[in-house]
Amino acid sequence: MKKIILSLFLFLLGSFGLYAQNGYAIKGFVVDTAYTARLVNSSVSVWNAKDSTLVKYSRVGSNGSFSVPALRPGNFILLVTYPGYADYWEKFSLDSVKKEKDFGKVNLLLKANLLSAVEIKGAVNAVKMNGDTTEFNADSYIIQPNSKVEALLKQLPGVQVSKDGKITAQGKAVDKVLVDGEEFFGDDPTLVTKNIRGDMVDKVQLYDRKSEQASFTGIDDGQRAKTINLKLKEGKKNGAFGKVNAGLATDKMYEGQATYNRFRGKRKFGLYGNMANTGNQMGMSSFDMSSLDDMDFSGGGGGMVTMVGGMGEDLDTFDGGYGGQGIPLSRAGGLHYDNKWNSGKESVNGNYKVNNMNVEGTRNVQTQNNYADRITKSNSDEAYTNSSFGQKLDGKYAIKLDSMTNLKVSFGASLKHSETQNIFSESTFREDDTKLNASDRNLDNKTNGKAFRTSVLWTRKFQKKGRTLSFNVSENITQNHANGFLKSQNRFYDKKGVLLPDSTENTDQYKTNKSNSAVFNSNLAYSEPITASFAAQVNYGLNVNNSSQDRRSYNASTPGEYTVLDSLFSNNYKLDQLTNTAGLMFNYRKEKSVLNFGTRLVAVKFEQKNVFTDESIKRNFVNWSPQLNYQYMMSPQKSLRFSYGGQTSQPGIDQIQPVRVNTDPLNITIGNPNLKPSFNNNFSIGYNSFKLLSSQALMVNGSYSFTMNPIMVNTVRDETTGKSIYQAVNLTEKNNTNYGLNIGFGSAVKALDMNANVNLSANGSTNYSFLNSELNQTKSYGFSANLNLMKAKESKYNFNLDFSPNYNISQSSLQKQFNDNGWGFSSRPSMTLYLPGKIELSSDGEYEFRAKTKSFDENFSRFIWNASISRKFLKDQSLYLTISAKDILNQNNGFNRSASENSIVQTNYTMIRRYVICSLSWDFNKMGGA
């Protein structure tokens, strides 16, 4: 056997040497077609014609020539690329007769000079990989004139854009959309995708953004955020562009929008304004007081105790956003400026946003609660009026102090005022439909909040490659004050549904809630190369958290006068927390492999003090956070990734010692001071493959996680009154699990001249809870498929159709006969025709179907159909008049079904219904090269 293997090895070695000796090779020159200039350093690659795999790679030399030796016989494709030029490709063969191919002069043509009358052998690479970045070439996709980036993203394989503009890529939500690597209007991706023109984009880069310290040191710290970067064309970085739109509709509806952007090299300026009650809004779709800066990469490692609370959990609050429920009135505006100067050594980036949102609506919630021996059903009606006014300012300044040292200073500040009014009417019934209890509640709340954050990042490299030192420090201060009224009445009924005597409970209280926090974070990281391919990083962080929360409830002394403190529902807590974090990470980088592994230890010391009673809860503990990340680049077009992260989760203060609230006396939470931490294990794997010449892309992403010693809910429900008491407990003998798989495939269907994307996903979870001391297991599974077909011809038509069947399983072990298993289907067709006379016809729809289940005995279906006709004016067709009909069939019904632990919930809510709008729009473009 050894002789056979040795002979085979020598044969292969000899064959390889024979190919090299016999001169299987190619050569040639690369020049500019127009100026006959030699394009030095052009990329020259040889690919297998059969499967588009890379064979050899080279660069053009200083004399403009290239040669690729040591090839084997076969059929190949030559691909030559150079920035700003159309890609050149040509098929060729090598055999025993023709061992060498001389391409002579390979002429590349500037993209800007491409003429329809010129026939060239050129092709644009649709997708390619650059390290861990997937790069899409925008010129490979057809978008109509004046289209925005959103229209481009919808065509990319593995990328999905919802009707409200939210982006999902490779199964994960996209948190950031950058422009040339810089933030544009801060943390709202839709302000980029609905503002930047699609024809300005050269490349769309998709990657997992690391922390700034990890990007600087090259050693992964496990922190990731799915990010899209739009790389603009060189000819599209100077000039102005924007849009002005105004429309009037039936039912007193209207919308108006204006955007203006001015780019000049490294300098970008933008502004927007929006006012509408149609749901068509821009900017600050929600107002998150904490999102004043990038992700917090302080190296904390997780596991710290948090004081749950802020703006008054015992009263309803409003985040200032519109999620599709209710009737909105939105008024918003914003400014953006960023610039680089001093040869790129200094840069600044700033944003200001203001938002006023009012939402009114109704909501009906039907809930089925499963017990081991019975069920109860409740029906709740809610009417709400919410309003919010917020302002947010953030900025960054970065300077390159010298060739080795950088400094970045960031800040953010926000102000918010919100008012909410909620009216509830709820009834609960036994399985025989007799009434168990009833409740009426009115909640009024006013909230004022403000927050400020600042951070400084200092980084330094040393002469020895790979040796770095970085220091990050930040301070985050928040203050929230809320006050409001609670008025409620609860009634209880006997087994025959008759009101019990003296059972009515009435509450009339005035409530205040003041919460303040000051959080200091720091992290010092040092990396040292041990060998040429192996490096280590050690880091240390100190974190200090000082928080307080003062909640008070007052009963009325006389009608309208609330002066009597109710100590049962009042408290004043202070939390002081000190955290020390130490970590050791290793990085191995060799040829096609990159491996990061290590762990962090987090020592937490905290004290929570009840100011009213002078009682304290103290706890000291140590958490650890191991991680491993591995990437293998099989070829420039194929990669495999694997990651593991472990993290300790400590119980929250409200789980250990909860603040008692009485806004819903039918549902009461109590504490558990004996809670132990849980430990989360998260695994993920990803595979990307792209066939360059056939424009095929395959992306596979899988995940699995399990939580040991999970913190779960123990619910005790009183059969007589229907009241529920909730307490957090640990489950030692079972693990909570979650898993998911997402497969995305995209390809150009040349026979039909269209693009097709297929996405398959499967996910599942197993969770546990206690119900009246009995263990309940809830299993949920979801399976879905999406086929998207796109066919377009510029200035002729645009066709898009997708199909999305799905099947969901949700089952409780205590009541298997009352599951919510069922089929569903959705589809979003759209079509636009560009007719003579500058007339444009468009139609789109959204169909949704949910089959009846054992828990809900009715099918649900709706088809939202929209149509419009436009007439364009001016030579560049930038001015157009549009008449649109929205929800022509008047079927825009709010509907949602979900399952949680031992409950199944169906929600119906108010949404914007049928209307007709006439709008006039001007989409101007004065960019270079336009």
C-alpha cells in the first residue's frame, strides 16, 4: 500500500512538473483603450470554465505585461480588472497542441466611456468576496432612473427589505448603513436607503462590523453588528441631489417631504423634513434614549446586574415611533454634516434630529391561557392616544496625531417628552363561557427624559508590526421623570357568572417615577505579536454604575387632591455597582485561516439599598465569557465561518426584589432573592460561495444556542378569581434551546433575462415554565420559503414577484389539544410600465393568509392592493405628477398571532385604510457624471 501511495504521489508530482516544463501558460499586455497607457497592477486571474473556480492569480508588472505559468490543459476564462474600468473576460483553451496563449494587447475601457455602439468583451462581477466582506457590484443590477438605494438592495441575494424599509441580510437585521465608511444621518438605515440615489453607488459591501478596538488590533472581541457600506462612484462625489414631494389625499390625509444633499469630495451635507399622516415618515422611527452612539464595546463581557426601569413601567410609555398600528401624524427633520481635511488626518461627523409623533388607535387582544386541566379565555379592548416630541444630537471628531497614534472623541445628547392615555376594558371567561372576572382601567402618563453620553478612544501602533495599545473611556448619564394617574375597577364572578358581593376593587392614584443613572466604562487593551502568525491581546476594564429609582403612589385625601402616600406601592432604591473585567485573547492568522479565541472574567460587586426601609441587598460574583471565532477562505469566492460565545446572565434586580405595582391587580409579580445566574452558549456557522461568471451566490447560516440553569417564570393562577402571581425561578434539570437555519441563493436566469433569489429558513425553540407547580414545555417551530423573481429593462418595465409559504408550530405540553399549528402564505407582487408620452403605470400588492388552527377557528386573509399613474415632465423627467390609490380593496386589517409559554394570543388593531392621494414630486440630480 505504501508503495502504491508513493508511486501515485510521484506521478502527480511528475505530472505537475511536466505541465510546468511543457509550458502551459498565458501572457499578454494590459492597456487603456483610449490612451494606450499601461495599467500597472491590474488584476489577472484564470478561472475554470466549468465551475468558475479560481485556478491562478497574478498582477500586471511595471512594463504592462503579465504572464501566468504552470497551468494545466483544459478550458479556462481569463478575467482582467482595474479600478474604474469595465472588467474584461475571454474564454480560452490549452492542450498538447496549443500549450501557450498570447492575448497580445488586452484593451480595458473606462466605465464612463462605455457607449452602446461599442461592443466589448466585458463583464461586471456581480458578487465577490474581500476577506470577510461580501461585495456586490451595483452595475450588475438594473434600477430605474431616480431610484433610491432601497430598490438596489431588494435585488441582492441574501438581502430582504420589508415594506417599512427594515433590512435583513443573511438572516440577521442590518443595524447600520454607511456611506463611504461613514455614518450618514446617524443610526437610522432608512435615512440612507430612502435618500441616496441608487445610480450613485459603485459597490454594496456587506459585513459584520466589529468594535473599533477589534478593528484596530485585528483581534476579534466577539462583538458584531450586521452592516452595509455603500461605496460611491468617484464621479458621484460632487454635486447636489434631493427630492421634494407634496401630496393631498382623501379623508383629510396628506404628506410632504423634502431632502437636500450636497457632496463635495470628502465633505457631505444633508437635510430632510417630513410631515405626513399617511404613515410615510422619515427619521427616528423610534426614540431610543440609549442609542446615542455606536455599540458599547467596553469589554464588559456580560453578566452585570441591571436595574430594570426608567420611564415608569407601572405606567404605559411611548417610544415615539410608528410600527404600523394606529393612525399616525409624523413631523420630523434632521441635519447631517461630515468632512475630512488635513490630508485626511482630521474628520468630523455630526447629526441633529427632531421628531414629533402622534398616534391614535384601538387594539383588541384575545388570549387563551392553558392549564393542565382547563383553559381560560380573555378579551381585552384598548383605546390609546400617544404623543412624543424628541430631539437628538450626536457628533464625532477624529484626528491622526502622528503616523502611529489616533484619537476619536464622540458625544450624544437627547431630550424627550411624551404623553400617553390608555383605556382598557377586559373580561376573562372560564371554559364553559361563564365570566370569571372583569376589569376597567384608565392610565394617563407624562414623561420627560434626557440623556448625555461622551466617549474617547485613543489608539497607538508601534514599530513592531502587530503591537498595539488602545484605551477607551465613556460616561453615560440618563434622567427620566414620569407622572400620571391610575384609575381602575376590578370585578369577580362566581362559577355561574354572577357578580360576587363585596368583590369590586377600586383604585384611584397619582403616581410619580424618577430614575437617574450615571455609568462609567473604561477598557485598556494591549496586543503583542508572538510569532509572524500568532498574536495575543490582554485587556482590562473598570466600570462603575450609580443608579437610583424613586417610585411613589398617592391616594386621594379629597377628590382631586392626592397627598396620602401609599407605602405598599412606593419605594426608593439606589444601586451602586463596581465591575472589574480582565480578558485574554489570541489570534492566529495563516494563509487561508483566521482563528480568534480567549475569554473574559467579570467580577461584579453591587449593593441595592431601599431608602425607605434602609435595607440593602449585596451580591458579589464572578462571570466568565469564553469565545472562539474561525474563518477559512477556501478561495476568494468561498468562505466558511464558525463562532462560539458563552456568557453568564445574572438575574435582574426586579427579579430578585421587584417593585410592586398595581396597574394590573390581576397580574402580580413577586421576587426571588435565591435566584442563581444562568449561562448562555451560542454557536453559529456560515458558508458563502459565489460563482463569478455565472453570477450565482449561495449563503448558508446556522445557529444553535442553549441556556443552562435558565431563569423561567413560575405562574400561580387562582381558579376562583383568575388572579395570577408571577415569580422568577431557576430550572436546573432542563435547558432552554433555540436554533435556526437560513439558506439564500441568488442567480441570473439568462434564458428569461431575469434575476431570481431563493431564501429558505427554519427556526425552533424549546422553553419551560411552571404553571400552578406543573412544568410546562412550550415548543415553537417556524418554516418558511421565499422565491423572488425580478425582471427589468431600463425605461421599459420593472417586474417583481415573490412567494412566501410558511408553516408554524406552537404547542404547550399542558394542553396539546389547543395548539396554534397552521399554514400561512404571503406574496408581494409589483409591476411598473414605462409608456410613451412619459407616462408610468405602477401596481403592487401584499397578500397574507393565515389558516385556522385548533385555538382559532377562522382563517385570516387580506390583499392590500395599490396602484398609481404618473406623468413625467422636463427633459430629465425629474418632475412628475402622480395619482395613487392605496388599499383599493379596503382590506388593511391589523392582525397578529403569537404564542408565549402557556398562552396563545391573537391581536387585531387599527391601521390606515383605503385612500387616494395626488402628489407632485421633483427629484433633482446635479451630481458629477449625471
